[in-house]
Amino acid sequence: MWTIAGEGIHPTDRKSETSSIPVSEIKPPAKVVIPLSQHIGAPCDPIVKIGDLVKKYQKVGEAKGFVSSPVHSSVSGKVVAIGRFPHPSGNQSNSVVIESDGKDEVIDSLRENSDYLNLDPKELKDIIIGAGIVGMGGATFPTHVKLTPPKEKKITAVILNGAECEPFLTSDDRLMVEKSREVIEGMKILMHIMGVKDGHVGIENDKPGAIEAIQKSASGTNIKVISLAKKYPQGAEKQLIKSITGKEVPSGGLPMDVGIVVQNVGTAVAVYNAVRYGIPLVDRIVTVTGNGINRRGNFRIPVGTLLEHVISECGGLAGEPGKIIFGGPMMGIAQYSMFVPILKGTSGILVIPKGDVVLEDFRACIRCGRCVQACPIRLLPNMYSILGEAGKPKEAEEYYVLDCIECGCCTYVCPSRRPIVQQIRYIKAEMRKAKSKVA
Amino acid sequence: MAEQAASEQEEKKGRLEEPAPKLILTSSPHQISQDSIERIMWTVVLSLAPASLAGLYFFGLGALYVLIVSVCSTLAAEAIYQRLSGAKNTVTDGSAAVTGLLLGLTLPPGSPWWLCVIGGFFAIIICKQLYGGLGFNPFNPALMSRVFLLIAFPLQMTTWPVPRALFSGIDASTGATPLGELQIARLTGKGIGKAAELNIWDAFSGNVGGSIGEVSAIALLIGAAYLIYKQYITWHIPVSMIGTVMIFSGIFWMIDPSKYANPVFHLFTGGLIIGAFFMATDMVTCPVTLKGQLLFGFGCGLITVIIRMWGGYPEGVSFAIVLMNIVSPMIDRYLRPVRYGAVKKVEVRS
């Protein structure tokens, strides 16, 4: 069942298929492909050469500039190639390929801090930069950049995003249930860095286990757990801020414009691991699910593991695959190759069998207005779709197309099956092109 | 250099490995709702079933005949046009059936067959297909066609058989509709007198003169409730349209009840209910925003009252909705929802 509730949708979510499966490890991969671009910002420069022996947690790519983030090896072994390899974004990316020696030997220079809350915020931020931490909700914006607002922006609260509104995905849910203490400790570090007293953890109310666990770990602190109505896209940054604080991030602005810093729960755990144990971000929890896979579940997977390895570790494909999605079904990216690596921002792998993929011709807009009522930003998606189809991207500007967060609600509800989000992406791309021509 | 070559080899291998298995690539989202044009249109047809049955009950087989000929005409018109123009046949999408059924329901019971056929072809070809088909028509095809018939064939369009029970034999007696009587009383200048007296139960159930589908309020409301429950229409247009009619007619009734009919009379007579719930809410021709829909309904109600009170026609619902269809695109353009974060951006930088 689904309903349109105005400003958002209630898609079939099928989270129950994996939400009670504890996180487990998979057999370590024999080879990892570590892209030097796993974040929004400048790609890293490789700092290893072919033939080098590397240890687990060793830095293999150095950040280039402030809006960038280093990458580390998730195995110990030998660098066998550096070059362009398939990347989940649909392109190819410069990557470091490491053949594992199976020993998982760790570098010796891990710096532990048991008294981390007495460290200077500057020092903590340096640890986060060095650990290559990026937003793990999927947007992969370098975390330290978000933690460094310009001086005139007064930050009043940190919000941890545990909404996990994407259908099918349960990796954050499991993380909160199993690592609630680490989530809260990471949150304390984030609040200490920002110098704020208020902290909120927003969790959709379909995850009672996570709410209970986080509440327990947060007792006696300033951190409040907020139970949010279940509604897609509750976990989109702007919607989350509105739900928790009642404030709207100004159009074209950032959460810091309303004094808020939002981080994903997974990011908080990565921050804790980096600060407490000196461990960089080299693995993450991934939900593997969908009708096209034999064994569903939540797995801790080293960054750089190839999709093919994960699939075979999950019992292989069930029948002929149609689409393989990195992320969830609403905003995830369809993969073109079985040889793309898991990234820091890969929250899920959704395998849709060929028989379940519906490819229909779209039809004319019948102006039913469902997309308008479903749009969480209260835009007119019907107009983007019509102007996009007519090849008039310029006119879409007048309808504030740049405010669109591409959540997919409009396309989900469209009875004419119009690829509205795709048309919006086309419009945005055309606008970027026009802008770069002018510049 | 050897290492470089090895690296390139590895890279090539990566590329070679790509093709199998073939994966489908599309832009997100990868999950969509089950709703479709077909489902929406056939649900609207279903929601009109109670009103159709009520028409059949009160007007007998003459009503059934009109409905069947109307629906067949619109389906045939759609099929023929699409065959001749080489367009994809969309007869099964239900939109032509909705148009035909709505047209039939707004015709007098016992209308001649040629009236239904002309109406059906005019609705589909002139009012819909010539604009580009479903989604591109600026006017509600059924209503526009009805307005055309009303102007072109005034005699046939205002011959109202008196309701009588189903299967009670052929009965040729005709009478005026309550709104028609009101207009005669109004135009003769003698005051409305008894014309505005209405048996509420008869009007609510449908035992009054009028078009096949407009007479039974209860049957229409059952269908409308189903559409609202299915979320295929929202309350905004019907409530603002009917509310506007009742408030304006109420004001004039309070000023001079001897000259103006009471609001309940206006509610239950003519095509207000079928118009507000089934015609004005036509997705293609009403505004897409909820605010716009409220304004649209207000305009429909206002024009209806003006025509009913001072116009040359006894009934104004069809004209009101078609006239408001003209301004729908304009309403959409200027009455947009306030978008998230539309406040003026706080500029702190000096």
C-alpha cells in the first residue's frame, strides 16, 4: 500500500527483509580497487607506486586541497595497478588496485586517545581529515568541511541523521542497534568540535529498536532522540532540519545558515573510531537486498571490494539481474559493471531481477498534480518535465529548478510514468553548460 | 616501465570484464507506484456508476440508451481519429470512456441518438484530439461538447422528461427542471413564488427533472467519496465551488427571499454536484496546485451563481467550468506553492 500524504510519499519499503539481520563480515576480498575519488571535491593524488607493499589503514591517496579527503588501504598487500577503473558513479575513476596478502597487517602508527573529549577541536578536526571521513549517508561530502563553517555562521546544534528513509536500506538501522554507544560518543565529539550544547538524533519511528538503543546510550547527556514520522524523504537534510527544528534552510543556502550541522550516524561512528583508536575510514556497513540476490543481509564490507565479490559472497544472483543499484531505490545509482568497488558512501546494494524491471514508454503529462503535491520542496515538477521534454531548459530556471533535491517523489507518483527526475538532471546539466560558456 | 605495462594490462582486463552480465541503466528512482492513467480513468468510470444507475432508475431505458450511445461515440471517435492520424490507439486508457459517460450523464434523458453521436465526436475530435490528445486539451471535452450542443440544439437540450419509475412503460410527458421554472418565474418578473419550493428528499435522491446524471445527489456523493478516498480528486475544488455558490446565493436570499432562491435549492438543483465533483476536478483542465484549485473552485462557483441569477440560461455550471478552464494555466503560473526555504537569504557577510 502507498499513499500520497502531501510533501513526500510512502513507498513500499521492504526493510523488514533485512532489518533484523545482524551485521556480519564477508570473506575478505583478494583484490581491492580503491578509487581516488570517493567524495565530493577534488580527487586525491596517489602516494604509492605500483609494486609497493602497503599495510591495512595505510594512506594510499592524499587529499588535494581543503574540499577533498584522503583514501586508505582496506587490506594489506601489494599495489598492482594504478589507473582508470569502473566507478559506481557511472564513469571511470583513477584508482589504486591492491592485491591482498590475506594477512591484514595493520600499520603501527595508530594513535589511540582515551581522553578524546579533552582534545582541542582543531586537533580533533585534523584527526578527522587524516582519517578520510566523508558523509556516509551517500552524499560523501568531506566531514571536516561541514565542521568548519565560516566564522560569522553561529552553529547552535548538531543533528545526527538516523532517519534512513530510503526504502530497502537497513544499514543505519543495524548500526544504531548494534553500535549505539559509538554513535553517541561520535556525536559527543562532533558537538565538542562545534562547541554546541544541543544535539539531536533523528530516527524514523519504524525503527523502534534503534530509537530504544540510542535513547539508552544517550541517557544523561544533552543529546535528544527525536522520533520522526515515517515518510520519504524524511532523511533528506532539509526535511530533517525542518522536522526537528521547524526551520527551513534558505533556498540556495546550507544548513549552517540556520545554525545547524547535520551528520549521518555512520559518520559519527567513523569519527569515533578515528579519534578513539586512530582508525581511518576503510569499511562500512552495506545492506545487500532485493529479489535478485540469494542471501540478503547487512554486511561490513571493506572499501574497494568489488561488487562481484560481494554478490558471490551473498550466494550469487537469483536469476538474471535487471538492475543493480548502489544505494536505495529512490536515489541510488544503477551500475553498469559487476567490477565497480564499494565506496565510503555505498549504503546498499539492491539487485532487481530482470523480470521486475518495468521499462515503459512515458506518456503526456495529464496535469494530475500528484507530483506537485508530493514534492517536499513544494516545486512544480510537472513544469520541469514538460520544459525538459520540449528542450527548453532555460525556462525551468524561473521555476526554481536548482532547489530540487532529486528525491524522486515526483517520478514515483507519476501515472504517465514520466522520467521527471531525469528531465530535471538534464535541465541542470544544460544550465551548468550554459553557465560555463558564459564564464 | 614493466610495472606501467602491467598496470595497463590490469586496466584493460577491468574493461574487458565489464560487459557480462548486461545490466539495465536508468536514472533514479528505480521504484514507482502502481498508479497509471488507466487505473485513474477506469476508477472514475466506476465512481460514476451510482449516478448512472440512479439515472436509469428515474428515467428508464431512455437514459441507458443515451449513456450507451454517448460512450460508444467517444470510443469510436477516438479510435477513428487515431487510426486516420496514425497515432497510437489509446481507446483502452479509459479517458474516452470517461468523456463519453460524463457527456451522456449531462444530456437530457431520451435525447435523440444523433445528438449523442454529434456530442461524442465533437468532444473527442474537436475538444481533445485536435489539441494533441489526452493531457493537452485546455477544456473539459465532455463539458465543452455539452456547451456546444446547448447552443446548437437548444430545443433538444432543454426537453426534460418527467422522472418516473423504471419499466413503467413509455411515457412522453415532459416538464421543466426546477432551475428552468425558477428562470421563467424570474424573467416574468412576478417573483419566484412557488418555483423555489423544493422537496428536499426528491432532490437528494434524484426524483426531479434534469440531466441523467445530475439529479441524484446521493448517488453522486457516493461516487465522489470513492474518488476522494482513492485520492484521485481532492476536496479543494468541490468544497470551494459549492461553498461559493451557497454563500453567494445565501447572501442574496437573505436580502430578498421573494426574488432569490435559497442556497439549499441551488445546491440540489441543476448540475452543481456533478460539476463540482466530476467536471471541475478533471485533472487535465484544472490547476495543479491546491491553492490554485481553491481559486478555481471559487471562480466556478461565482460564475455559476451569476448565470443562475441574472443570466439568459437557467443553469450556469457548464459555462462556469469551461470559462474557468481558460484561466487554469494562468492560475498555475501565478499561484504557486511557497517553496521550501523561499525566505530571503540571510546575508551576514560584510
